[in-house]
Amino acid sequence: MKVIISGKSYPEKRNITVNNNHSYRNFRYLNSWTWLNAARQKFYKKNKKFIFSPPDVLIPKKGAVIHLFNEVAATQRPWFSTFETELPRVLPEAGVPKLASKELHRQLQHVAAPACKAIIAISEATREIQLKLLAAFPNEKKRIQPKLHVLHPPQRVLHDQVRKVQGERVVFTFVGNEFYRKGGAEVVLAFQELKEEGALPENRVQVNLVGNLTHQKNIALKDHQDDAAFYQRIEAVIKADGMFRHSASLPNEEVIALFKQTHVGLLPTWQDTYGFSLLEMQACGCPVITTNVRALPEINPQMAGWTIACPLNAMFELDVKTAADKAALRRTIIDGLKQHILSVLQDTDSIRTRSAQSLERIKREHDPVQFARKLDAIYALADGKISEADATLA
């Protein structure tokens, strides 16, 4: 089968271009909106539109489907879209309430049209968010909801060996290019507080930190970003304390090698639509401590890892409206980290049991072969070979 895609970025690689039996054709530069968006943003400062609209004459008439990520297609050819929050994706307009957006109404018609064969949520949380959107559009909901599927991304096992603690030292690893958004500061503060409280004997832990400290903006904090003194404090602690080993970045193969040598992964993130690094850690047999935003409770259940329970809004996200909100949430994340770190150190056998469950979960719920089979069943909707219900059960 020929699959038309609109890019070759990380999301496409993780969710679409996964089957060696298909041929993938990148139409990014044949999409008129690639160029329209560039002009609109440069000359008119207009929002980007997530629309795919190539010349129909260039799309094969038989044996081809369009599969997008976070985009809708303006075409009569059969198309599918995998998405991480909502579909259509329409950026906010100043002074315009979300549900009053004319652009949202227009693009919903593309999703409701017969050419759209299926929309694929990457998690149950994403599905729930989509249903909340559709509740405001009952006419469109009747046509769109039957097309809605959930398909978690595939992940192959990377290191099929259950993690055990040999000796006294326990190795923790945090990886996040956007260091502050992913919770890197809270990791540093949690370990620093434990050490100051006398809860960490000398040389008991090693904490690997991989992330760019210059990426200071945390979109979850909105108008309540941290100040220069906060960033300086975090950097000073990392430099001064030998239990921290920091790298600004590492090639992916080195990150995977690090996971294979890690007992417990750390992802106390403030904002994430999914958590692909969590899958990679689990696929290395490394159980993880995470927050509970968006899809993380689905892919990091209690049997396989540890979760910090934070208050969430209707979008399953942390809600920072004031400086007090930020301070309270930061305290919750730090305290949750400290609790789980101490629990691990007191019962290192919990690492072994959760490591085994992490590997089993990856094999059972993210098997690449099963993913490809389910996606092909959804593609079969394009020529009416199976029903929406059969595709969901595939």
C-alpha cells in the first residue's frame, strides 16, 4: 500500500511510518498549506493552520491512503489522522472563545466529511479530550465519533533483562531536552532536600541528568515563569553535588545505553501529551517515576512504576493560573518524588518487580507487529472491506 504522509518528523516515525510492507511518500512540499502557512506567518503574523491540501492529481487513484499527524485533509481522497490532543488542531485567536472560532467550525467539516475514514487518538486521555470537544458540536459528533479509535504508539523491547540492584548504589536517570518543562528542576530539588535531611547516605545514589539547562521556558507555567535566581540555584546545585552527572544532550543510542544501566527513570513532567521517553525506559526494563498528566497513568500503571498524583484540569493537565498554583504544584511534585525515592531505597526489590512488569507491559500493549496489524485494519476502512466496529476490535 502507498501511504501519503505530510512530514517525516518524530511523530510520524513513531505513529505512522512503521510498516516495512508499505511505501511512504512525503508530500510535505506538495502541500499548499506548507507554503501558505509560511507566507501567512512571515507577512501577516497569522496562526498556522494544520491542513493538508495537495493537488489531487498527484495522489494515486488506487491503492493509496493519506495518513496525517495532527492535521486534517481538504481532499476527496480517503484520509486518516493520528492526533495527540484534539482534531482539528486550531490555535487560539486573541479575544475569540475557543468554541466560537470560525476556523474550528470550518475544519470540523473536513473531519465529519466522508473522505475522513478514521481519526486515531494516541491515548485514552486524548480520546476523552476529543469527546469533550465534540460534545459542543452534536451534529458533527454523530458523524465523527464512529470514526474515533485509540491506538497507542508501538515500542520494541530494547533490553529484555529485569533490573536488579547489585550493591548499595541505586542509579536514577532523568532525560528531557526541555529540562524545566520535563521536571528537571524538581528532580534536583528533591534529591537536594533528601540529602539535607540526612535521608541519603553518602554514595547511595547516582543521578544522571540529560537536558539543556538553557531551555528555561516551561509552557505549563504560562505567565508565571521562574526567574533567573531560580535557574542559577538549580545549576549551582548540579555543579556542586557529586551525586549529579549532567549532560546537555546525548545521541539517542547513548541515551538508550544509559537507560540500560539505570535502576529507576524519572519523568516528573509538568506538561506532556504522551511520554515517548517513558516507553523507551520501560523497553529497557527501567521502571519510572512520573507525574499523572495526560497519558502517563495509562502507560505507567502502579504495577509498572510510580506515579505522583497532582490535581488536573479537564484536559488532564496541570493548571497554573497564579504564582501560588505554581508553588503548590512544585511542592506536590517534589514531595511525591521524595516519597517514591525513599520507598525505592528502602525496598530495592520493588525495582525488580516493576522492571519485570514494565517489560511485560511493553510486549503486551506496544508490540510493533500488533500495532501494524491494527493500523492496517483501520486503513481497510478506506475501501469498505471492514466496518468501524471491526477495525476497533482488530
